[in-house]
Amino acid sequence: MPLSVEWGHCGLVILNQPNRANLHFKCKIAQNSGAMTERYIRRELETVLARAADQFPAVVLTGPRQSGKTTLLKHMFGRTHGYVSLEPPDVRAAASADPRGFLAMHAPPVIMDEVQYAPDLLPYIKERIDAHRSEAGQYLLTGSQNLLLMDRVTESLAGRTAMLRLLPLSWREAKGHAGIPLYWEDESATRMGEAIESAELWRSILLGGYPELVASPNRDATLWHAAYVQTYLERDVRSLRQVGDLASFQSFLRALAARNGQLLKLSELASDLGIAVNTAKGWLSVLEASFQVIVLRPYFANVGKRLVRTPKVYFTDTGTLCYLVGLRDASHAVAGPMGGALFETAVLMEIVKTFVHRGQEPPVYFWRTSTGSEVDIVVDTGGRLVPIEVKLSATPHPPMAKGILGLRAALGDLVAPGYVVHPGDSRLPLGPNATSLPFSAL
């Protein structure tokens, strides 16, 4: 069957194929010579998205702006579903003025993009779904704002919809290894692969994972992220919560970026910025709801040690983080004071994205005692805890596994063998139940 190609809003070429399970993104990448070459980037969410569309009357796909939601849905369902975007004001007004007429004009099966702009449509979508409850995949909805959308979906479409999230590309997706288990899930299925050159790793961290930048790595990442942040401020922030002073919110955003990977002490941050603590809490919820940050919570167990209960905050995209803290060059990023936090964010988000793109809530935490003993990342596998330390040095040595051994001493056999993830290429034992693991093997 001949393939049809069309442009998606993220600047990717979409390749339609009849077999959903093996769909790929087709990206055009500009070369220095000016010629264009093409490669495929498979999204790990494709399998669970296809399954959800086969089992639920509606699917809601959320995620940050430009993460590829529209491109993915058009790519997988463009031949079987209609399409309408609710972002243009005139379309929004038509949907609001006559919801039933609008839905009759855009009858299912249909992709409805940016549905958060017309949340009043959801009760009428429910009405149409209930008239044909046994039909799966009627409405495929996207949204860039989790907080308001989740509230309205829970209210209107409970039991009728699957909720999925699409984050920016993971390293494994960008490198064509989507679907490979995490290292501790199946060591035999995860090959070491080629070592990552330090320059390549840090260029990728500086660039981030948004598909448009990954597809065109020669674009000016600073200009792209500047435009992205401005669009985010003007559209998402204003509509999620009444932020009267965007300049103050942007200062909060940059101050939070400087504290990426640190214990989140909102009272200190609010004091530094001269804002109320409740304002800081509200603004943090805005960032979480729009998928710009995740809050990593500490792991608690019934042990005698006094554990730190303060969470940490991480930005979901390393490129956005680099832009916000003023890093424009890869060499400055790795050698500067944010180097460790940037690499830790890259490792954490690789794990988080893998779970999210399986349709699962990421079971990730950190562990820290009041005396300072700490493990950067703890993955709860359901039976045991996998401890992960992240080190910027490409030459791992046994003292780097101290936190892993401390967690094992505290929790015993509940703790599985742990890993010290580093940017080098060696996989070596660092002591009992601790191994160094290259980022490329993660």
C-alpha cells in the first residue's frame, strides 16, 4: 500500500501506515550541506495509545506544548478520524455557541485538538458517547493543561475515557530504541550500545527533547526555547490561574530553575522573591499542571531513622532548564555549577518518560536522612526498590555507592542491587550489590 505523507504542526513529516503497532515519526533533519535526510523516531506511547483507542470510547492525550501530541494522533489515526483544532478563537466561539451543532459537524471518529479551550464541550461529548457506548475510539482529545482538563474530564467523562500523557522525546526514543526495558528490568534485553561522546551528550542536554529541535538539531535552541517560554507564559499561565504580574512569575520560574534538583523550600524561595508562600505554592501547581516540572517526593519506610520529608523539584526538559539558567554552551553546562543537576535531571527524566509513555505513573522517589545520607533516585518495582546514584564523573569508584549501601543497611532485602549512573562507558562492580552503569545503557 503506498504511503501518504503530510506535515504536522511540530514540523515533522507524518508517515501514515495501516499497522498502528509499528508506526514511526518521519523527521527531516537539515544537514550542514543544505541537503535533507530523513530518519524515523518511534514514540514509546504508540502501543498503549492504540490499545486505549481500541478499548475506550474516548482517549485524552495530555502533555506540554510541542511534545508531539497532534503529530502522534494524526500519524496513527489520520486516515480513520477527522480533525479539528479548538485553539482558533472562531472555532472556539462556534463550539461554545452551539455545542450539539458543532459536534454534529465534527462527527466521530474525530481528533479534537487543544480541548482545554472548549471544556464546555465535554458534557455534550459524553452525551454522544452514551448514545453509542460500545463504540471505541470515537473521540481522541488533546490538551496542554492537566489541572483544568483533568477536573472537567473526571466530571464529564468518568469511566468513558483513558488518560495518557506524552512528554518530550526520551533519549531512547531519539536514538531509535523505544520499547527497550530499563536495565534492571531485563539486563539481557538491554545492550550497552555505543558509548556516548561527552560532547554529544551535553549538546543533547542543552537542546532538550522537544521533537522539533531533535528533528532539526542545527536550529538555534536558545531562540526556540525563548519563544517556547514566552508562548507558555502568555497562553498557559494566564488561562490556568490569574497571574497579574507575568514578570514576577517569570522571576519565580528562573529562581526555581536555579534550584533544580534541590530540596524544595518554598518559604525561602518566596522570601527571596518577595512573594507570599501561598502564591509560590499556586505558581508551582501551575508549573506541574502544565508539565514543566515534576515534584519528586521522598521515599518513606517504617524505619528508626529520621528521614527528610521535603520534596525536590525537577524540570521535565533539560533544554528549557538550560535556557532558564542562562546556559548557552555545552562546555559551560558540563563545567559549571549546574552540571551535576543537569545530568541528574537527564537520568531522572529518562526513567520518568519511560514509565509515562507506558501509560503508567512513574514509581520514582529519592531517599535522604536527616544526617545527609542520600540516594538520588529510588524506583519502586512493586516488590523491591532499585536505588540509583547519579554522578557526573566518567570514572566511577566505590565511594560513589555509599548512599546505595546506606539504603540497603536501613531497609535490608527490600533493596535490590543498585546502580551508579555516569556519563562514561564502564560497567564495573563498585562493591556488594552496586554497579556502575553508563547513561547509554540506561
